[in-house]
Amino acid sequence: MRVALIAHQYPPAVGGVERHVAELAAGFMARGIGVEVVTCDPTLRLPTHAVEDGVLVHRFPTVADDAVFFVSPLLGLWLLRNARRFSLLHAHSYHTPLALQALVAARVAHRPFVLTPHYHGTGHSFVRRALHVPYRVVGRAIVRRSRPLICVSRAERTLLQRHFGQDLKAVIAPNGVDVDEILHAQPLDTGRRNKVILTAGRLEHYKRVERVVEAMQHLPEDHELVVLGTGPAQAGIIERARQLGLSDRVQLLGHVPTPLLHGWFRTADVFVTLSRHEAFGITLLEAGVAGAGVVASDIPAHREVAEYLALGAVTLVPGDAPLEELAVAIGRAGRRDVVLEDVSRVPTWADTVEGTLDAYDIATGRSPNRPWTLRTP
């Protein structure tokens, strides 16, 4: 079997989809499955074709070097010319045109098409929300022609069924976490005794890190906020901390390598995520595995991910809760001892790979009668 994984970006770019695709590629390579990644490079700084950690990666420019919509005619042309080399084409993210390009190439080459939508149901700016309305006509064709559709959570599947038909079926292959690596990571020696509040991930406006900064006004002076990641919301977060006179209690450390990220998860007293939309919630699960108390917005994906962790590990709060209420939840949360039973049901990336291969068996006809798999918390 040889698989093409098509995604808008791939490491060193950072994000949930990027991480998911990289873990699939590594898992396939370890199992002797041929895999190539087809992706975009709006920066024009990375090699066009290169072998990275044993995986052949093809990168293509986007129109006007755009890093929002990822329109890439050259990528689509390459897929049309090369689709027949693959056993199937697996596209990632409903929210870019690449899935449509992959579907067209698969149909022309008479190859199976599989989609993991990483679906949020809407755009995250006024323009993108407006474009979602006409795009949903095309999106419906993409979603319903995936054989099978792969979702990372029940919450994502439910949202897709609401928008594209209750008869829509999907294999559920949850995102995973590096349980052993997290548990064996050493807490960092920060040199301080402050209570560490952590948030991590790509800094997008819909993740509402600014509200975490604002809640710091209502927490004692010995509480400090550490923000890990980069993204379009970064400048606004820095400015909000300055406006509130909190610059000395809010650290933005940018992107950190995975071992250091795990160290911060093991160090933090509380992890906070107030995202409006998620298909899963990887950082929430990673922080919970590490033993941090977790405060999360009460959205379906977060409720589902919380079920993988010990009872009481996650405090769910309304996304628009008053800042005083949010601060109380953060102040009450704290680290806990982690025992094996706490993480025994947490999905790993190996589980994600196996669930995806189950879907491929259905797509290629190897196991056409295989039941639709579903791993539940």
C-alpha cells in the first residue's frame, strides 16, 4: 500500500492537523506502509521535494503566498499527474480547497478518497464565516464522497451529521497523545514558587487566550501565566497584557520543542483552554495526562475528551463566563497525582494509526464488511 496524505501544512509548521498528519506518516513508515505527504509552503523557504524522517514530502506554493485559504493550483496539478501511484488519497481538513483537489484527483485516477475533516463547522473570521455558506455546497460533496469519513471524536461526527445529513457514517479514530513521554518528562525548574497557569497551542483568535490574560486581574499576584505557541493572535495577547499592567505576570515563550512542551505540562499547576471550536482537544488531554488541573470551555469536544481522564480532572466553564467566575475556577484547580488508572484509557498515536488503517481497509475493499469502528472514552 502507498498512501498520499494531503494537508494544508506539515511540520515544521505547528498545529493540530500538522501534528496529526505527522504522526500518521511516522506510524505508517514504522509499519512498512509507503507514504508521501503533499502539502503547501506559503513561506517559500522549505524544500519543494525532500525526505524528512524517512517520509517524502512535496511542498507547493499558494496563490500570493497566502497562509489562510491555501489555494495552490500547482498542488492540484501534481495530484492529477501522480494520483495513480497511490493506493488511496487521504485529505485532511474540510476548511481548505485541498480536499476538493484531492477528491477530483482520486476520481480521475479511480482511487479511493478518504477525508479527515478536522471540522469546526464555521470559519474563524467574518470573511471565512461568510465563505462557509456557499462553500458548504462543495463541502457536502467532499464529505459524502469520502469512503469512509474519519472523525477524531463523536462530537465532530455529530456536528457533521447536523450539517450534512443524519445518515452520514464515519469511522472514529481519536487523536492520540504521547502518554509515556509525558509521564516521564521532568518538571522544569522555573526558579519561582508562583502558581503556574499554562495555555498552549497555535494562537488563533477563536482560542480566546486574551480572556485568560484578562482573568489574571482577578487572581493573586503569585499566579503567573505562561503562553506557548505562535499565531495571528499573538500581538493582541501581548498588547492586552500591557494594557492591563500584567506584562510581568504573563510570559509568551513562542513555539517550544516537544520535550520542553511536555516539561511545561508537568510543571503547570493549571492548564486553561477557552477555545470556541475544536474537533478534539489534544493539548487539554496532554495537560490532563501530565497531572495539571484543567479548566476548559464547555464545548462538546472538550466534554468528550474530559471523559478520557479521571473524574474531576477537568473543570468545564461557559466560554463567555464572567472573568471573576473564570478566575475562581482557575484558582481552585491544581495539580494532582497521576496513577496508571487515570491514563489507561487515553488514546495514543498508535491507536490513531490503527484506527486509520481500519478505515483504509474499508476504503480499499480489503475488509468491506468490517463494522464501523468507534473508540469511546
